[in-house]
Amino acid sequence: INAGINSNVVWQLNQRLPTILSAKPNVVIVLIGTNDVMGSFHKADGNTYKRKGHLPSVPTQANYQRELRKLLRHLHAVKHVGVCTLPPLGENPNSPINRLVSSFNDDIRCIVTEENKVLIPLGESLFEVLHKRQCLPSEDYKPGPIHRLIPIIQALSDHYIDHESWDQSAANRGLHLLPDHIHLGERGGCILADLIANYLEINTG
């Protein structure tokens, strides 16, 4: 079951959790928090998430910590729970927003350990790729509802109108993993798939 919904923050996932658990999953892979980071980073983005998602408050890092812990505790009956750290936003690993991503990932590592779940190091693997690049990309993630939307539209146009791969769309803008600075292309998706396959092999036999 793919229970991910675009633009959801962890609070919204918690509201949907009873329906997800009604399927009685034996394995759950958790990847949630990118929207929490974006909403925490920029006031206008936070207000947009609150308004469109009918959230009780704007996303904050403290809210994310609380809601992630609640989520993992509600998954106590699931035999296998793997929790991914978050991918970068934009491909400058040292940008202000990626420093915030790294701080969120520190929280994820601590909470996963405390709740006795298994960490899937997606963020670490993707940041390692970015740190190995010889130069920074000419374009970077820009906060704000309009600035975030424009690269998404460009990538969608490349893929669905010009029939380019997501990685080619990324390359058009000097990017490697994130064609719109937010979502994974094929290269990044393969890294995620390999990490999850490895988790399943080790933990579920």
C-alpha cells in the first residue's frame, strides 16, 4: 500500500493512521517530514500548509518531533518498522534549508533509537552523493509557494510533455538527484529502493 499523499505533514499522517493500520501491515516503511521542513523554514510556506491542509498550527520542528514520536508509538503492533531520514532540499548540501534538514534528521535518529525502530539512512546516502560533487549547481531550492511551484512545473513539463526522464529533467538544470529541488529522480529513487530492499532482506528474511 502506498499511503503517501502529496503535501502531507506528519500530523496529517497521524490522522490517517487508523485507516492505514486497518490493512494490518506486517512491514511499514516511514518517510515523512519534507513538508514539515519546508513549512518550518519559511513563514509563507508554513501558512500555506496550515491553510490548505487544515492543520491546527503551522509546521514547526517541535511539532514534528512530537508527532513523529506519536506515529512510531501507534505503530507498536507492526512487526517491522523502518524509518527513513529525509532527503535534501535542493542540491547544495550546506544551504540553510539543508542545515535544517540535517537537524530534522538528527531528531529522527534519536526518536527511532528511543522507540526501538530501525533507521533507513536515506538522507545520509543522498547527502553523500551531493558532497562528492565537484561544484554546486547553478540553481538551488528557493522557499515560498511560487518559487517552489515553478521548478515542479518545469520538471512535469520535461517528463510528461517532452517525454524526458526525471534524471534528464534534473540535468537540464545542472542537478543530479532532484529534478525540482524536492522530489527524487530515477537515480535518487534507486538509492531509496536499494536501501529498502536491504532493510527487508536483513530484517524480514
